[in-house]
Amino acid sequence: MTRISDLLGGGATLSFEFFPPADEVARKQLDETLDELAALAPSFVSVTCGVGGDGHDRTRDIVRGICSDWPFPAMAHLTCVGHTRAGVAALLDDYAAAGVANILALAGDPPDGSAISGDFRYAAELVEVVRAHPAGFSVGVAAHPEVHPRSVDRDSDRRHLAAKLGMADFAVTQFFFDPAAYVRLCAELAQRECRRPVIPGVMPVIWPQSIRRYAAMNGSTLPEALFARLEALSGADRIAAASEAAAELSQSLLDAGAPGIHLYTLNRPEAPIRIAEMLRSCGSL
């Protein structure tokens, strides 16, 4: 039951994010990806759940399987959307019984922009419940370097984030492309006496059009020159160029004091392997 909070501070971490597969073909792809990335000895991995709270059961099954079959801990994403307090308590009991020690507590994305349903509205409320569970989970929360798209303004965003993070152990950021945004985020949290570890999330741009859609939802600013260059490439050439760009961003973040790098894999191993190899060849991980 390795806790992510215990790993942070012991050297730069390397972690990967996956999403639950929708069918058996996708499940086979995820298993193959896990097998390949296991050779990199990641510090931990995380597993998302679907938009609108859909997929918590699939998330639970994947997380439990990883914790039992692979030699690294898995962190389960847990969202407010559609959850009752009784349902969350039962799910946490299930995770604890399976030896899962790490939870990422999120507000989540309601379907079609509708209001969040269930007993929870804000991630901070969910953090309180997870923190109170007798299993003693390590609790992470989300951070948006460029401000959460639903925030009223920057000041209120940082104030709420500092309060939420103060109840948790660490944060993992949404993807972004300007290291200055991460540096500013950490400085703004420090100004509010919040110095919890913030792990930056890095997205290699293997599928530019899909990532454009994600960025539109997340409020992430895109480097158009990079996207134009990658959109002109395909296949192995694009993977190589996208990996190099993500490795450069990751190196800048580590140089700025980031406690580790969290790579969004989209359930494919090629780019994460290249990025990790480049960072390790420089002695950064």
C-alpha cells in the first residue's frame, strides 16, 4: 500500500495516466501498454473515470487489477458527479479492502455542461470524506496552471485551490504547454502559505486535433507553432517530434523545481517511453 505522498520528496517521480478501456480490444491495448511501461519502473500510475461520473466501476476494476498485478501503485480518480455520500463510502471501503492507497479527488465534468448532480458539488467536500476514511488514503487534487475554466477570476481560483490543497497531500495539474504557467501557479500558492507538492501533467501531442478539443474544454493555451509543425507530420515522425517537445517541457519543469512529471499516455506507450528515456539520459529522473 505505497502512498504517493511518501514518494514525493524522495527524488523526482515519474507517473503515467490511463483511462478505462471501453471494450476488450481497448483493454488488451491497455494491458500491453502497462507491460511496456512497467519496464520504466514508474513511481505510480493513475486511472481516470468518464465524463459525467460514468465509469467509476471500470476505474475501480482497473485500479485494483494494477495494484495486484504490477509492481507500482495505482491512484483512482474519484469525482463528485453523480455520487452520494453512501456510494463514495462504499467505494472507498472497496478500495481499502483491495489495498488501494491513493485517491485523486475531483469535481469532475458534468455531461453537456449541466449542473453537477449528487451529494457533492466541490472537490473539497470530497477530499473531506476521503480524508476521514479510516484507511488513511493519500489524497491528491487537481490544479489548473492557467486557472480552472469555471473559475470567476484568478484570485478566487488560487484562493480555493490553496484551501483545497491544504486539506490534501499533493496536486496533479491539468496539461499545459508553458512552464511559466506552472512557476506562477506555485508562486501564487506559496503566497497563500500553501507549499504542498504540485506534480505537473504533461501531454505529448500525438493526436493534435483531439488535444485541441481537450484544451478547449480545459482552458489550456496551445502553442500554435508546435501544433502546426506536428500536424504536418504523421506516424513515427510525429511521435518522435511530439516526444521531444514534451521532454523539453518536462525538463524545464524539473529544472524549475517540479517534484516529478505526470505523463498523459492516452493508453499508448510509444511517447511516454521516448520521453522517459530522454529525461533519464540527462539524469533528470
